[in-house]
Amino acid sequence: MKIVLKNGRILDPSQDLDMVGDVSIVNDQIAEVGRVSSPEDADETYDCTGMWITPGLVDLHVHLREPGFSHKESIITGTQAAAAGGFTTICCMPNTSPPLDDPALIDFILDRSASPEAGGIFVAPIGALTKGMKGERPSDLASLRRAGIVAASDDAFPIQDAQVMLRCMELCRQLDLPVATHCEDLSLAGGGSMNEGSVSAVLGLKGMPRTAEEIQVARNCMLSLETLCPLHILHVSTWGSVEIIKQAKYLGAPVTCEVCPHHFSLIDEDMIPFDTNYKMNPPLRTKVDQDLILQAIEEGTIDCIATDHAPHAAHEKDRTFDEAPFGIVGLETAVGVTLTHLTHKGVLSPLETIRRLSTRPAEIFRLDAGTLKPGRTPVAQVTVIDPAIEWTFDVNKTFSKGKNSPYHGATFRGKPMLTFSGGEVYCDALWPQRIAMMA
Ligand code: DOR
Ligand code: ZN
């Protein structure tokens, strides 16, 4: 079986490649990149004129909700949403029920995601950093590592005790396992539901101060410098966090960080008051934070983009703002938001855009992904993006079970059109050949 992607702009940050050409996939593996020797032998040919051909996108921060909360999302619906969003590799967070602190649960995730309905999308599990995500003692991280976790985290339940965090990081350093942290001091932010500032004051909602995040960013960076444990800071949202991470990197700490599309595209003033589709943790911050975050993305202090895809059921979000759970879905809007707010505004070049959505996240958790080099991924993982197409996001037409998005009705420029993972192909309804076929 030979598939040829013809005449696209090939963007592969892993080899600093930005050229117009063809890519072939033979028997589920990438065969040729740039020029294809006998294109006429292809079983399937896709005309990619005007489109980008990129390594499959990689998302380090996804909540798949299984086991325990499959009414919010399942591994199958989550991987389908990933494919529709251009992602071929996603890392799933451990705040499930039970939490992912047991090797048997890692086996379950890997088995389930290898089933045909998951469409060939790779799921790389993140194990619970502490037993039961209670923040008291480390999980059996060596066993979890053997079972296949790619990082450890207590995302959503940030470890409050610095001594516990230090022990976890010492252990992970020995295991050479990256630690990923949601940074929040609950003695400052607990009970809050949005950014603390003038907007929360007007709405009369309890705020979450920026310092609650920054104190833990600083603490974890210093513990990483001390232990040399690789630390990945999840969803950076304040200008102070950016400055601390910049300093930690300068000092030589093995620290990386991500930003979510909502934090560079929205601020607290954009919220529709009391609409729980704008409630997430960390919360939307201010214009000053957004400006500094955009600068940090441009200069590279922020390593990558991750969605924090956090689906919830409608009845759960349909509560008062302070009672509703934190989180919004993100897999199916990430490319649209990123191209609209970063690439088309000149913050990132096309090649840098793909680096932050694919090659760099793969490096951070050492995943066999993020490249078009033949043989470097278990199967061919390729995404085709139309950077120019304008489309309007309709949350009712998504694959995710979660409909909790602040972008319903928003128009974006740029959309993933085809997602290849091995023999599996996801093809968007707007793909021009589909439209031609339907006409
Ligand atoms: O917005 C969020 N949603 N932040 C978190 O920390 C948890 C996550 C979730 O699991 O829903
Ligand atoms: Zn999260």
C-alpha cells in the first residue's frame, strides 16, 4: 500500500525542513520526503497544494477520563477528537478514578488505546506522582515506568508539601522520568473560580491570585535545579511564571513549559459573565499576562503548546460559576486557535508553529514522534493542515463527548485536514476532494 501526499509545504522541524514537495507512506511507514520516486505507483494520492504536510501533532496534556468518568470522555472518543484535531500522539493525565497509580491501570489504557476504534492514535499515559494523588507519598514510580508511563504528575491536585515534592523529584531523577506539575498554592487560590483582579471584583467571584501559581512555579524550579530532575511546568498562565521559568533555565535547571491555546487567545475580560465554558484552572488572566506570554512563545521560553483538553458533561458544567468544575475541551480547536492567534499574527513562523505543536513536545517526554524522518516513529504519523481555510467552530459537531468550549461559534483560519497514523486516515469533512466527491 502506497500513499502519496503531493505538492504540499513540508514542514519538519526535526530536520529544519521547509520546502514544497511530496511525501510517500509505504506499508504504514514514511518512505520518502521531498521527492517521491514513482508517484504513479501510488494506491492513493492526495493533492496537498497550498497545504502543510507536518509530523503528526503531539499533545502532552489531555484528560481522557477513563477509567471512572467515561460519561465525560472515553479513550475512544478522546482519540477520535485527537485525530480530528491533527494529533497522532496524546499524553493522558492520571486524575481518573481510580487515579493512574497502578501498573494494571497503565496496561488498561495502553490496551484500550491500541484497539481499532482508537484509530491508530498513540496514547502515552502519565502516571500519578503520589499514591492516590493525595500528595503524601510517591507512587511506585519504578513499576509505573516499566508499565509504560512517559512522565509523572499530580495535575489538578498540586502537591502542597515541599518535602514530598522533593522526594518525588529525587526518585524521578533516578528513574530519568520527567515530572509535570500544575502549579498552585491552595492556601492562596483554594475556593477561587477565576483570576483575582478587577473582573472578579466586578462579578463578585472569589479570585485565584497569580501569586498562587508563581510561588509553586518558583518552588518547583528550585527543586528541579537542586535535584536535576526534568521538570515540565503545565499550562503557564502569568507573566511572573514566565519570568521565573526564564531565570530557572538561565541557571541551568532542566525545566520546560507549555502554554494552552486559551491562555494566549483569551483574557478574563473576554469572559461571558458566569458562563462556565470560561472556567478553567489556571484561569484566564489579564492582558499584561497575555502580552508577556506571547513574547515568551516568540522568544522560545515557552517550549510547546498543549491543550489541557478537559471534557465535562453538560449537567456538570451547568451549575453556578463557583460550583462548576474547572476545564474546557481543546483538542479540536488547538490548530485553529494557534494558527489564527500565533502564526497569522506573525508570533511564530509556520516551521516554529509545528515545532511547538509536534517536535518539541515529543522531545520533552522523549516520545517516538514529532518527525517525518523515515523509521523514527513506530508508524507514519503525518498531519496535513490547510493554513488558509476559514471555518466556524461548532461544538455540536465534534468527536469529544465534552461540549464545554468557549470557542463555539468562533471563526478560525487554519484547520487540520488529514491525519495519518499508520494505516489509519482521518479525513476532514472540508477536505476539498471530499467536497468534490460529494458534488
Ligand atoms: O481546567 C482544568 N481541568 N484544570 C485542572 O487542573 C483539572 C482539569 C480537569 O481535570 O478537569
Ligand atoms: Zn490538566
